[in-house]
Amino acid sequence: MSHNAELIAVGTELLLGNIANTDAQMLSQGLSALGINVYYHTVVGDNPQRLRKAVELAKSRADIIITTGGLGPTCDDLTKNVLAECFGKKLVRHEESQRRIEEYFAALGRIPTENNAQQAMLPEGCTVLSNDWGTAPGVAFEVDGVCVVMLPGPPRECRAMFEHRAAPYLRRFAGGDILSRTLRLFGVGEAAVEQLLREKMNAMTNPTLAPYAKEGEVELRITAKAGSREEAQSLIAPVEEELRGALGPLVYGADVPSLEAVVLELLKKHGRTLGCAESCTGGLIAKRMTDLPGASAVFRGGVVSYATQVKHTVLGVPEELLEEYGAVSDPAARSMAQGAREVLGCDLAVSATGVAGPEADERGNPVGLIFVALSAPEGTWVRRIQAGGIRERARTLAASHAFDLIRRYLEGLPLELEELTL
Amino acid sequence: MSHNAELIAVGTELLLGNIANTDAQMLSQGLSALGINVYYHTVVGDNPQRLRKAVELAKSRADIIITTGGLGPTCDDLTKNVLAECFGKKLVRHEESQRRIEEYFAALGRIPTENNAQQAMLPEGCTVLSNDWGTAPGVAFEVDGVCVVMLPGPPRECRAMFEHRAAPYLRRFAGGDILSRTLRLFGVGEAAVEQLLREKMNAMTNPTLAPYAKEGEVELRITAKAGSREEAQSLIAPVEEELRGALGPLVYGADVPSLEAVVLELLKKHGRTLGCAESCTGGLIAKRMTDLPGASAVFRGGVVSYATQVKHTVLGVPEELLEEYGAVSDPAARSMAQGAREVLGCDLAVSATGVAGPEADERGNPVGLIFVALSAPEGTWVRRIQAGGIRERARTLAASHAFDLIRRYLEGLPLELEELTL
């Protein structure tokens, strides 16, 4: 039997346009991966009457209702109160949730307010979806063949709660096994990948293949539907093999969280330490590395040499070099990476220097021109990139190129980017 | 008379989560600026039955219905056909639109398909909203006191069509001017602010006051509705003054983009340069500073001293100090900030050192314990914070505390955080 879900987002900030309903997008993707159809999204404000109407309507046409938002202390737990009422359930105190909320605030050195305590009042007989990413617990229950799941609204919490709590709960409604595997590519544009694979993609029905562009990277998602997980896997494997053959070193991983996560694992595997010297990226390389728990095992640190003088005084880039070639140049990137290796005492160091904008530099280097270097015991390599005029995108790309250099070096791949042959 | 609108987005790609419904966000902002209330957003797929149900429902509860999507040749002009049917209108050929479509394709060196030609069939007696950004014309009409507006789905087209075609058409329904002003607070929790202001908020009708929690910060939005912009401003001003009085230095700005943007302006105004020394934040302070165009005027750089040894070798933190107190300590934070000022040659420097997790450190300091310091010519100050167990949140909070120290120092405010008195 095929199930159909309806998503109800609760929040006046959505109706005012302060935020987009990205929760609905994330949940729709997740439900689609479970083989559960989504027929409607509804957004209502923090208004009990209108929420009640939306719930009654959803009840009449969907067998899974997922709400987002309206669980926090500032909205009087609107969602929980209205849903409990619509499904004839009383709210009772949940001791475990009460304790978790108290602990959460104790860890912050604060005392929960009465509003916070209200969050531990949950519909009787429900499955509690414990929240390790915030204070409001999620809730799931089934009444008269309708399954209700309530999740918190903040996107970071909502995503984690769906992946780790709601999706496992909903797996019972999954329509067969749907399995996805995502190849991640760096160093090639979406349009080139799309052109290379278009005919193939159009001809495929199971598995399917879809490209997604994402912050200077491309994802290729292979999705198979089959009676069992093993069967789905055996449909995916030959497609993955063929794609890896066609795309070569552009593929940096499958089902991996990020380029920097791949780099961290490679550094650990090869027992190498890393440092960085950053100008235009201004700390972003170090930040992305240290976003990862466990980075301290291999990451020694970095120097953000934003002012030209700091490149000389801290990293030891010769003043004459900076005068002759300028801070945005192949020799400067090279010298920064070499300097970082020495100053920070690490095996490998990367550097980035470029014009992040908003204007061209005083030597006439255009916005978006960036040099990225890798220094290792065997030598130093530089990649020159033109990252375009959008500041944030240029910085992200520069940091990703630095990680790509490390990855290719540690995997023994060519450091030059490949051209795709059609 | 106050009008209320309902947004209906048509597109299976929304229900599959391939894209987020950003059109709804854009339209909600635009309608709010026109003083038109939005009570519901609905998303349906490319399915005539379900779209018809959504339209019938909207007709019963809204007096303005705005649809997005489903106007293109690939979906058989679903939206236009269903809406015309629901409102008892025939489709007739619109010569001007026919001509525009032919011209559009001629300019591309292509010939319109039969589907394209269908786009010139429009509901009889409607106002045509000509589309200079794509092929499908928009449509507006009124039947039995309900106003219907249909816009194309692609966000770029939808935005332009709303701003230049639909908004002028809808101005007749505008309910005066709506103006918002957002106070931004750092150093206090949402629940505490809510508890302090709850009674006041509940008693207010115009302007209204609403708090939002956002990455360790709180926003307070004051929204006024009035006959003119000036009148709305004069409603907001006394509320802002009262809030600033009650919240004191916790308010770091009104209608400002971020804490770091406020800090950047203050540094420029006072002619001071900044540097940083980062351990647990791992580059995030530098990254947030250099996210801002123009940061190079005051930001000299930073040292990411992730490994303890780098705190000594690059920042000059004495080894004995690190041995006696450990890297996560008041003296270490103090010495890091002082070292950064010297090494980077800047007027002010901030530092952050703490346990970002996932585990307590070898001295037993708990996850989330962080010391943040500011060093200035007159002295060095340290703030000890307990940022909780979520890595990303702890790092964001630590960086924000560093910016808050700089802000308070430059504004001559107390560096200690205030307790809110209820």
C-alpha cells in the first residue's frame, strides 16, 4: 500500500516571508527517499483556529501528517496543543524530557523558565523523539490510521530530528526499498556533467541518475527502487563503476559528507599534519577543517595573513617578493604555503591569496583571481583559478581548491584538473 | 477593510524537494509591504484534481489568490486551465500575447511549438500581465469579490513579474503602510526576553512586537501599520526607546546585518585595527570578519593556534603558563590575545580557547567551556562562558562573545554581561 504525507509548517515568520520553508524541501526529499508520496505542503501562522482547520483537512486526505515549528517556548507550544486536541489526546508530563531540558539548561549555566518546562508536556501514549540538537522534543503517534509526527522548526534541528528520529520511525511506511548513492565531484561544472551524461540519464529508469549543483561542487545521485536493500545495491553498483570510470579523479567520494571530511580521513590514514596560510579566504580553510570533530589529530593551525605585512612578519614571505610580484601572485602563494609549513611545524600546508572583491586590487588583478598552493616535503604546487565576482562563492571555491590539492596529493592523483571529454 | 491572501504554488518538483518554495517567501514579503495579510501557503503538484481542491478551499477563505508555477508549456498550462474552470471563465486567444511569444522565439532563432502557442490562450476579460522575463504571460482577474493573480514559477521571472506587474495591480487592496524595525540582542536567551516582555507583547496590537531566536542571538521585531510611512515610524519610535531602556547594552543595533558588521563599523569609526588568536573557534572569528567586504581596512589577520605548541611558537604564550593552567584557561586566553596584538601589530586583539568537543579535554574541562579575551592598550579582559555541548553552536557563540567584547569596549559599555531583571 502506498502512503501519502502532508506537511504542515507552523509559523507567522513564514507567512511574513522572513524565512523560506526549507524544512518542507528537506522533508520532501527525505520522504521521497522512503518512497512516501507528498501531495500537499501547507503553511499556517501561529494561530490556533487556522492550524486546527489545516490539521482537520490534512486528516481527511493524508495518512501521514508531519508538522514543523510551533514547538518552542515562545509560541505556547501551539502545534502540540492543537494536534493533541485534534486527535483527542491529553498532554501529560514526560519525566525523561523534563530531565533533558533541565540538563540542557544546566550545561548552559542557566535555569529553565516555566515556558521551557511546558515543553515536557507531551500527548499521552506518544513516541517521544528525543532532541539532541535543541530543547523541544519531537512527538510521533498514530490514531485511526493516521500517523502524526511533530518536529521543531529551526532547520538545523529539523534536519537532524528527521534523519535520526523521524525517518527511522517512518520506515514502516516505506514503499519498498529505495536506496540512493551520491557521488561527489569537485573541479567541474554542472552544465559539463549534464551535457556528458544527458543521454544516459534520459534513458535510465531504475536506477535513475540526477545531478545537483552545490557551492561549486556537483553531486550525482543514483537512486534505485527494489524489493530489498541488496537488490537496490546491485542495481546501483554498475552505474557507480561506470561513472567513476568516465569522471576519474573528479569524483572525490561517494556518500561522504564533504571534501574536507575526505581530506581529514586521508590525513589521518597517512599520518600527516596540516597547516594553512590564508589571505583572501580569511580563515575559511581553517574554519572548515575545524568544523569537523577530531580535526585536532592532524590540524596544527593556520595564519590568516590578511594584511600584506603579516605575510612577511609572521609567514616570512620575503618583502622583495611581495614588492616584485604582489601579494596576489603565484610566487606569493608558494611562499605563504612554504612559510606556513615552517612556522606551524606541519607536514603539509596550503595557502590561498586572491582578490575576493568587491574591487580589483591596486595592481589591476581582477576580482575573483585566486592562487592556491600546496607545500609538501617533495615540493610546492600552485593552482591559478578565476572564481568570479561573488565574494562568498569565490572564497568557498578557493578553500575547496586547497582541499582538492591535498586530496589529490595524498591519493597520488594528478594535481592538475582534468578536462571532461564528451 | 483588511484583505487576506492565499498563495498556491503548483509544481511536483516542490513536493519532491528538488527546490524550496522561495517564491512564497518573496511574495509574502511583498504582500506584507502592501499591508495585505497572508494566512496560508499551499503547495500542490502538477495534478488537476488536487489543484482544483486547493483553489476551491482558497476561494472560500481568502479574497486574494496568487498562484505561482504551472503556466509553462511542459505542464499543459495546468494552472490557467484549472483556475479558469474554477471561476467559470472560458479561455480565449490573446493576440498581443501570441505576437509576443512569436517574437520571443524569433529572437532566439527558434519557432514556437504548439504548446508555446497555447500560452496565448487566456481567461476572457482578464488583465494580462505581460512577461518581459520569459514566455508565459501572467494573468489577473476578479470574480465575485475574489481577486486571482497567476504568476510564472521560475524565481527570477516570478520576482520581476510580481514587482513590475502584480504589485501595481494589487495596490488597490493595500492596507496602508507596514513598517518593521528589528532590534538585535546578544548575551541573553530568547526565553528570558520573552518572559520579560510577554505581558507587554500580548497587550500590544499596533505596533506588534515579536522575538526570534537566531544562532545564539535574539531579534525583537517591532511592526507598525499606518496610513503613511511617517505615521508608522512615529508608532515604532517610542517602543524602540522603551525596549532600549529595558534591555540596555544587550541591544547591539537596529536593522543591522550582524554583530560583526557593527564591530567593523565601530573599528572604522574609531580608527582601530583588529587581530585575533583562535583555538576552539578555529578560524571562525577571522572568517566572519572577512565575510564582510571592506574588512581589510581594519582587520590585519589572525593566528589559528589549534595545536598547543603553536600557541607558544607563534603567539608567544609561555610554556610554563600552558603547563600550569592548561590551554583552556583564563591566563591562556589572556596571553593569546596579548600575543596576537604583538605578533600581528594591531590595536586590539581577541582570542578564544575552549573545549569544542566532542569530548572533555585531558584536564577534565567540560565540553562547551570557553574563555574569550580582548586585549587593548589599556588592558586585557576575559569572559568565561559555558556554551553547551553542540560543537557548531559553541563555536558560533564563542566568536559572537569575542565580537561583543570589541563592541562594548569601543562603545564604552561595561564588558560584563547584564542580568535581565524581571
